[in-house]
Amino acid sequence: AWNDFPPEATELPQVGDANRLDLEAIVSLAPDLVVAWVDGNSRSQLERLSDLGIPVFWLAPRTFGDIARAVEDLALLTGQPAVGKARAESFREGIDRLESRYAGAQPVRVFYQIWDQPLMTVNREELISKAITLCGGINVFGTLSRLVPRISTEAVLAANPEAIVTAGQAGNDQWLEAWTQFPELAAVAAGNLFLEPPDLLARPTLRMLDGTRHLCQTLEQARANL
């Protein structure tokens, strides 16, 4: 339901979202393959599609390498293995260059906010956190057990991040503005409140290379402000 890239994707029929699928609509389209997201789509609904004889290919990208392999796998399944291999290799090379560039960067303690009510973040297993690490950041909530944990304002104050980052959906700048009521936070004192392009960083696709590059530039600015 949220696919908007490439632009042609907006013209495709909508058959649900991450929480619920319209099985009748999917079956009526007679797909050759359904690509599913392990951490988001309803497993019971997708198993129902499998029971109906529709092949389901599950994706669970947790690393940059997973993204590259998923591209290669999908290209193979759609009959374009050479295209997939080339794009995956370009992605790997881009990530390697970023990793080399920021390997010795001064660490920056980062709180990445993905929601405000309830207040939510990501742990170190989530791909966004791996981007933070690659850029020389330290996820202050990385050791929490849940992939997307709920936290409290008090926990953020105790962690005292040097940078607060969120994705740039409409209105999310208000999330950052809310933290300015706590001038004792290192991130607030340094002016390190940042809005990142959401489609580039929050979606595990090849465009995450661009999102990670942008995040690395953001954390460079954060270092300069400290």
C-alpha cells in the first residue's frame, strides 16, 4: 500500500498493507509469485495463499548483505539473473566504500526515533541500527531485546544521546521539536536533531545505500557540532 518507487508502482492495485492482506483481491490477480515480508506481513494469511497453490517467497533482510542477496534471488525468480547480480554487486561495493570511509570515525551516541506515541526505537539487530553503526554511530538502545522496542522519555534522558534522528514523514519535525524542552540532553545542547529521508533509510531496498550515505553525512555534522 505504501509502494511509491519507481513512480509506476503507484499505478498498481493495492491489496493490503503490512498488517492485513486482501486475500480475495490477491487471488483474483492470479499472481505467479507473492513476495512477503517476514517481520511485517500476516503469516497466517500468507500460509493461506500457499495452501491455495500460490508460491510465496519470504524476505527477512537484517543486514546489507541480505539486501544484496534478496535482489539476486528476486532477479533469478523473475528471469533476470544478470541484472540482479550487477545491481547487487554495485550495492555491495557502495556499502564497502562507506564502511572503509567511516571505519575510524569518532563515535556518536545516537537515539533513532521511529514513533512518538508510544515512543519507539530500534535495537542493534534492525537494519537502521546497522546503518548507524557503519557510519560510526552507537545506538543507545541497541542492547534491548525487542527488534522495535517501546521506551520511555526517562530512558532517553538517562541514555543522553549526542544525536537524535528520525525519519522525515510529514509532522515528524514536531517529534524533534518536542525534545528541545530538555536542554540538558547532549543532542539538544549541540543542536543535533536530524530528520532523515524516510523512503531511503526505512525500506530495506537498494536505495538504502543512498539512505546510509545520507545518514553518514548527518553524523559527520553531529560530530562537528559536539
